[in-house]
Amino acid sequence: MQVETLRWRDGRLELIDQRRLPLEFEYVACEDAAQTACAIRDMVVRGAPAIGCTAAYGVALEALRHAGDSRAQFDTALEQAFKVLEASRPTAVNLFWAVARMRQCHGRTRGDLTPMAAAALLALAQQMQSDDIEICRAIGRHGTPLIAEGARIMTHCNAGALATAGHGTALGVIRSARDAGKRISVIANETRPYLQGARLTAWEMVQENIPVTLITDNMAGHLMQRGRIDLIVVGADRIAANGDTANKIGTYTLAVLAERHHIPFYVAAPLSTIDLAVADGSAIPIEERDPAEVTGFRGVRWAPEGVGVANPAFDVTPAQLITGIVTEKGVIGRPDTNKIRGLFGA
């Protein structure tokens, strides 16, 4: 099944509303930067690569809205769009990477008429979307040799087609291994509190006819202890220059358990998720989300009124616990600063 997480239709951006999956499948439309930022913040769209592509389109939408304005008005509107989108979510570095690329494009077109500048920004957003699909397929090709015949693969959160422009990172490796003829199965962690594993990863695997078993997060150690997990593959929202990796909350726990049980632990992510400006994981900002995501779900409250809530959306896995990072340029085994910088120089 080809999943179009985001698509450009009739001059507007359409996004699969991932809050409604798997019970409902529908697209929501964004017509300006503010609506796009709201869709990112409210998790209509999520996953670092998908957020980056969405933000690029948010800039393009604003450019097209103001394509008939004076150059000064156009530039002012674009600067506001950059700021609104950058403020939507703090952890996924692909957001800032994409906005920076759109800023650069905007700078190169300052001498052009505003309709030409807007067209250039839209073309770049569309190129970033198509590039992301090809990058994910390359990640899948590099990751496939890591998957043995009959492998039982655990994953956390959703790093599939829904988290990217298509194909996926962690699930892209799994898809590519299946497409290479390998018999595999997936263990999907529920991923509390927002249930991206139960709602999204499980849905994607069912659509693909890849055998999948859903477990709650606190069952992972039990299955590892019983020898029922062969390797773990997860995605990433930001990777520091030394290989420390921020991913959905609970990933660090899995990495510690994997180390204890001698299970390979891989991170699959594009180079755009690596932030060379951040030396290590201690400098990665961790988003704290709405307490309502912990106290209940979809209008059903299970926690008492007045209880205190902590809801960090991500944790950081130290590079020492990571067997390898799978990128579009290859696999970095036992990542460190030198290896990661060398990959960028390749």
C-alpha cells in the first residue's frame, strides 16, 4: 500500500490526520503557514521527516498567498511564516533543517518578482518531499542486510511511511527486508501515552500484510528475557554529533534492556536528522506536552483531577547503547563523533 502522508492538491497541502487512525482515514487541508504549524503542533502530522516536509510546504503556502503583494510585504510575511513554523515543535531537527533550506531559497530569490519567488519555494518543497521518499528507500536498502531470515523485529512509536513522505525509516528497513524476500515479523510497542505504535505502526503493518504483534511498552523486557526478540529498529527525531539519539519516550528504556540481553539496537534516520551543531544528547531540547495525553485519551479520563503530570515526549539514548545508525549513505556501526562527521564528508 502506498501511503501519501502529505500531498499537494489544488494549491493547498493535505495531510493524513494521524490523530484519527486507525478508526478513520481522512485528510485535512492547510492553506497557510499558521494552519500548517497548528497541524504540526497538534500532531495531525508527526515524525521528524514528515514534519520537515510539512514545514517546507507551510512556507510555500504563505509565499503563494502573498505572491501578488509588494516585495516588502512578501518578505515580511515569509519571515513571520518562518518564525511560526519554527515554534511549532522543538525536538525534531528536520523541522529546522527544512525551514533553513526554505530561508536559503527565499534569500536567493530576493531579486525576483514575488510570483517567481513563490514558485521557487513551492518547487523546493516538492523536491524535498520526493527526495525524502528516495532517501527512505536508500535507508531501507542499507538496513536490509542487518535483517536475518525469520527475524523478529521490535520497534517503538511509528517510524514508517506515516512519519515520512513515504516508505519510512525504521519501518522502511522492515519493508525493504520483506521486499527482498525475507520472512520477518514485527513486535510493535504500544508507545504510551499517545499510542503511535498501537494506532499507526500496527495499522501500517496490517496494510502491508507484514505479521505484527502488538504489546504494551512494559512487556518488552519480558519478551527479550524469553528470547523472543532478535533485534530492535527505531527511528529518531534528533541525533547529536556524537550519536546520542532523541526518539519517542521509552526508547532509552528499550536500549538499556537490549544491552542487558545482547540484542542489536539500530536507529534508522536520514542525515537531515543529525544535528552537528549539538555536541551530545544533553543539549537536545525535550518537548513537554499536554498533561491531558497522560491523564486520558480521546475524551476518556482515567486519572483523578488534581494529580501532577510529567509528559516528556522524548528521551535520549546514549550512543554507547546503539549498535548502529542506518542512513541513506550507509550504516555507522557503534557511532561516535568522528564516524558521524566522516559520513557527512563522504
